[in-house]
Amino acid sequence: MAKRGKHKHKFRPQQSAGVPAATVLATAGGVDVDEDADGEAEQPAEAVESAEAAGHQEAFAAATAQVEQAAADWGQPATGERRSPFLVLADYEQRSLVHVAGLPEQLDAPGLWRGVAYRVGAHRLASGFDEVVEILPMPALTHVPGAQPWMMGVANIRGALLPVVDLKQFLDGERTVLHERQRVLVVRQPGGDVAVTIDELYGQRSFIDEQGIDAESLADGRYAHFVDRAYHMNGQDWGVFSLDRLARTPEFRQAAA
């Protein structure tokens, strides 16, 4: 008997409006499911058991629902302003952690501080969630004649011009060596947002008062103007860097406005 033809379909969660596609792809991938010419599902490939395939599909459905909920939350006003997707997902993560055994007490611990951790040169830094509007891959830049050396140029982000500043060169005088996984932090400042380069993104970090250390050893040179507290965790020192103070610095604003 001739073998019936098969059509292979790729099931993926649909991207919700206002939520970056990377968020969806990071949450779940695709699963191959065989289907015959009459549209009836057959046994998946030998390397994938039917129970496993069903479990993946349930996970994809759950992930899609989570992202759609985040998109719906983003569309709702919060204290008079619309929250960025980054803040929406960070808030969603924190609410999810409440259901993990042992974590609610840690999240409510006195003196707990959480933020976005990254590296600039030899400095490990962290900034508050409320100071980071968005995290983006390095955008295409248009050079600005006559600008400061650390002013890399402007980028067109969703129809808006975004100045991009080499943060390491502004702080250390050393130009950032760009690479494929380069990221920028988008910071809100009076008159419009601005992006600053970072050398490495670590994600979220949580610190408590007991981990606090003297910030003077980390806040050398220009860093001293923006780092006034620091923590020691897992053998590493972290300085809390104020992006808000950076955005209000006259020299920075004149070139990044």
C-alpha cells in the first residue's frame, strides 16, 4: 500500500502586539507534528514521543497566554503613564515568584533591592528597574558631525530619533569595542530618551542590606558621581549606578539631547 503523503507544520505561539518577538521566542520554541494528506494527525517523528509533544503544546499555549496578558497589561495606564514592556514583564516575574516556596519572605525582606545588572569596562553595575525604559540590540547609527567623541550617533527606533552614547568612553575615556551581542540601555531623560552602551548584560540581581559595602573602592573617577552605594555577593562587588543622575548631568544632556 502506498504511503500517504505527510505535511509538517510548525506550531509557534503568536506574537502579541507591543511585546518584542524575542520575548516570545525566548519563552517557547516550535514543535514539529506530522499530519497526513487528509488533515489527520499521525504519530510524531520517532525521536519525539506523543506524550512529550502534547506536553510541549500545552507549554506553548501557557506561554502564549502569559505574553498576551503582558501585552494587555502594557496597554493599561499605570499612575498616569503607560508602562514599558520591560517593566510589565519584570512585574509579572515578581508576581510569579510569590508562588515559589520560600521566596515570598525573601521578596519582602527589609532592605531588599532589585535591579538590572550589567558591566561597563571592569565595573559591575546595577540600575533600578524604574530607570531602564528598554533593553535593545545595538541599532544602526547615523553619525552626528561635531558631536562629542562619546556621542556615537542617532538611531531611528520605531520612528523616533534616539541618541546613542558610549557610556564607557564617557566615564573612562576608553571607546567600547562593539560585538555581535552588543546591547544598549534606553534611559528616560528630559526632552526624550537616550541609549547608553554596556559591555555585558547579566539580567536581574537582588541585594539585601547585609551585603552592603563601602562604595568608594568601586566609585573611582567619574563613577564617583553616579555610584553612592555598593553590594558584595558571591565573591563579586556591584555598584548601584544612577542612570537618572547621569541623564540630569549637564555635560551628558548637552550632547545627548
